[in-house]
Amino acid sequence: MAKTMVYLFLLSFLFASLFAAPTTYDVVSFGAKPDGTTDSTKAFLSAWSESCGSASEATVYVPQGRFLLSNAAFQGPCKNSRITIRIDGTLVAPSDFQVIGDAENWLFFQHVNGITINGGILDGQGTGLWACKNSGKDCPDGATSIRFSDSNNIAINGLTSLNSQLYHIVFDGCNNVKLQGVKVSASGNSPNTDGIHVQSSTGVTILNTKISTGDDCVSIGPGTTNLWIQNVACGPGHGISIGSLGKDANEAGVQNVTVTTATFIGSQNGLRIKSWGRPSTGFARNILFQHAVMNNVQNPIIIDQHYCPDDKGCPGQVSGVQISDVTYQDIHGTSATEVAVKFDCSSKYPCSRIRLEDVKLTYNNQPAAASCSNAGGSVSGVVQPNSCL
């Protein structure tokens, strides 16, 4: 009987441990003020320290209100791999862009495994810095609103990023990432405000996301593999871009990227691959673009291997980035320019195995045009404009 009682006690203790609610650390209890003017950085870092140091599942809770934060680094590794940050309020960057303009990152997560962010608004208050940059003055580079570096098993649900100084959301050196229901919003003339940037990462999934910004809606950098993008709306912005690649002579490639069910409205580009016009070991291969709708897009389909901003460091050189096995499938809509399909590839390493399947793009209610340089591939189904491959 005694043994049975001990067994039942241990069993109930085990079940209680397994199903115990996570410990919640409310930032207000650490001194955060939801008034939008009191610096709550230390309170947020204290709540993070407690949750990171917890041996069991933990939650950092941000209630309703506006919480002012300067740049903050949330460092791991943590004692547990199940930390949730639940945000019902808004995190606000300093209105004076000089405060964090040289910090590189506003919110920085590093060496963290198993983090989930649910809800919330990040207000980067970047309009002052954009105005400074657009005036040609000497300005700070600006801070990325939220960056994850060298972290695994990340989930972001329903987060909104507004008016970042620089990039909105960045993943660098991360594995197994899932974003869904994310919204990114900034002015179409906000410089270098990429919506979501992925580099040196694998297993990233982006679902059901709306991005309006002044640079790439999604930018895909070197070392990205196994990326899945589905049901994304882009505009204004510079499209979904693989690249720029080939900035460095020795560079990891990009491969196994799928972009499916995307809508582009008034964006500068739709589906873009671009590389610097200079030597590099980089590459882009096994890329699938499918089920995309273009609405008044300047460059619906474009490969540009002669990227050379300000003609510095690359005039007269040839891109070493090798682009191959790229499929465009079920792409239709309207182009804002006559040339809707442009493949401007490297003369030393021509684009190969480019496939167009069921593409229909028009310009001013007429068939659009296509332009090809150093590109080879095939066509199937109805393709308009007529292929130049």
C-alpha cells in the first residue's frame, strides 16, 4: 500500500511538472512604464534575465501601453528552450534617431534556442532618420528593429513592425524559423528598410505576411538554404529579392528557395535575383517562383547580374555568381514598363536552365516585351511575352 502511495505521488508530481503553467514575468513588475516616455530598457532586460535563467518554460509578458526602449541585447544561451514573449502593447524606439542610430540593432536576440514572440507592435520611429538620409546630410546608418543571430527554433506570430530606421526583421545564422501573420509597414521612400532579411540561415518559413516598405519586401542573402515563402503581399517596395549576391569574392550560395502565392502591388520589382558585377564564388540555384500576381510592377521578373551602385568597385568586371535551375510558374498580371521579363546575366557564367511555365504579363493592355542577355532555358505552356531564352 505504501509503495502504491509513493508511486501515485511520484506520478502526480511528474504530471504536474509536465503540465505546469510557465512562469510569467511581467515587465511592469520589473519597473517598466507603459507611458511611452520612461525608458524601460532595464526592466525588459531584467524580465529577460529571469526567464532565460529559468530551468522551466517561461513567458515574458508586455501588457497594453507604449514602452520606450533604447537598444537592448537579449542574450543566450538560456537554461530552457521554451521562452515566449507575449506582447499586448507597443515597443517604441527613441524619437531622436541619434540615440540608437549607430547601434546597428534596436532589439537583438543572440544564441537563443526555442523563442516564440506572439503579437505586439514595434515602432522604430524611423521617419527622422529617413528625412536626414534623403536630404543628403551626414547621418547614422540606423538600427535594424529586431535581429536574431545564431539562434534556432524561432516562431514569430502576429508581430507588426512600423517605421524601422533600417531593416525591420533580420535572421542571420539561424535554423528552423517560422513567421506567420507578420505585418511590416514603412513609407515607400524610406531608405534601406528591408522588410524581412534572411542570410546564412536554413529552414526559414514566411507565411501570410503583408509588407509595405521602401526597400526589398523580402531580401535573401548569401548562405540561405531551404527557404519557403507563401502568401506574401508586397507593395510598395522593391519586391522579393535574392541578393545582392557576390559582394564578396568568397561567398556562400543560395539554394532551395520557394516563393509561392505572392502578390505585388505597385512595387519596383516582383521576383528578382541580383548580383554584383564582379568575381565571386557565390551562386543561386534550385529556385521556384510560382503563383504570383503582378499589379503595375515595374520589373515583374528580373535577373540583374550587373549590380554596381555608384559605379564603385565593379565597373567593367563580370559577375562570378552562377545562376541556374530557376523556374517561373503561373506568373501573371500587369507591368508598369514595356520590358516585363529581363534576364541580364553574366557573360562569363550565363544563367542556365531558366524555365518559364504559364507566364502572362501585359503592358498597357498589350503583350509586354522580354529581354535576354547570356541566359538559356526552356518554355512550356502559354508564355507572354514571347520568350527570348
